[in-house]
Amino acid sequence: MSDTPYDSPHVPRIDSTGDDPTDDHPIREAPIREAPIRTAKALGFEPDELDGHTIEELSDYLDRDGQPVDPAIESSPDALLALAALRRLRDLSGSLIEADARAEPPRDDSWISGILANISIEARAGRDIPISHTSPTARLSITEGAVRGLIRAAGDSVEGVLVGRCRLEGDVTIADTPIAVTLEVAVLWGEQIPETTARLRSAVYSQLLRHTELRIASIDITVTDVQFSRAADDALVVGPDEESE
């Protein structure tokens, strides 16, 4: 679709600087809810199958750089959405995991398991979200899974945050219905939570405005975890003034 944002009356406008939307179409900015800081727990279920594939199978396929080519995976929109999400997760968290792997004792990485569990659910196509067209006979739509992929991609563009669970609350199948976007995120140690979530909210809103006609009523963000790297842990124990010469 075009990179030019929709001039739609259904959604408030936001400019590229991340300023608040205009007063003509206000968006309700929900308060940031900070859940108790803890290590994320994997959801209590096995990863859902995606057209007969599992998250583990798709992860192995990614490890092999897609070789040999699996036509069943490459022809499955749901599997390709999950692969894209896995690839973004690896790009974001790779350096953090490598740093922790070099340190002892081993780190608890169940927070990543939680994100993987969510990817397996959210990559499903889900509901069809209508898109208007000038032709009265045209019926265009984008899947809910694709929209969640857009939201995750927006989250990946914001430094210091990892998107866990993502939900669209409201009937997205009916045009002009107010929709609430709810996100659960982990923030990396050292990031300012209010500023980081504000950047995330702006990035998500801009992406949805550009690629959908959803009427976004709110973007609600819950910080469920602060993820420490080994370097951050060491900094808590040995300050810069205490390091050996």
C-alpha cells in the first residue's frame, strides 16, 4: 500500500515528528500501567500449529536460512507471518542473548518463550478488517494477523522495548468502530519507561494510520518486565568508580 497516510475522517492524524494528534480528532492516551517487575512466564499452553507447522519447526527452518526450501511453509501466509516475527525477534534480542550466554550463571530466558508463544497465536489470520475502495463492487480487506504484524514491526523500530502480547479490542470487521490496541511489553534496563512507551505508542499509531483505516480509540501499554543484560547486572554491583585501573 502507499506510504502516504490515509486522509480518512475515521482516524486522527499524526505527523512524522510524533506530536499529539490534532484536537479535531483526539486520541485517548491511556495511562501507562506498570505491572510488578518480574521475569516473563511462558503462557500455559503448547504453541499453536500454523497450517500444520509449529513455532519450533519454523524456528529450525529459520536456523537453516530456509534451506532446503519448504513449499508448504513458503506458501502459507500464517507461517510466513510467524517467520517474519521470529526473524525480527532474533534481530532485536540476539546481542542481548549472546552477552548473557557468555556470563555465568545462565540467564532465565523464559521471557523470550512468552513472546514466542504469543507469536504463534498472533500470526493466525484472524478477522478480516475492511479497507474502503472507490469501486462499489470491490471488497478489500487486511487480516488481523497482518495488522498485528504491523504493530510488532512498529515496536521493533523503537529502541529498548520488546512487544509481547498484542490485541485489538473491538469489532474490527465493522468500519468506524472504535478500536483499542492493548500491548504488553518488556523494557530493557536503563530505558526511561514513560519516554519509551510514548515513542512506542507514537510508532504504533503512525503505522496503523498509514496502512489501515481503523478508528483507534486508545493504545494501552502495560510494562510487564524489565529485562536485564549481564552488563547491566554487573554495573549494579561494580560502579564505574569501583572498577580496577
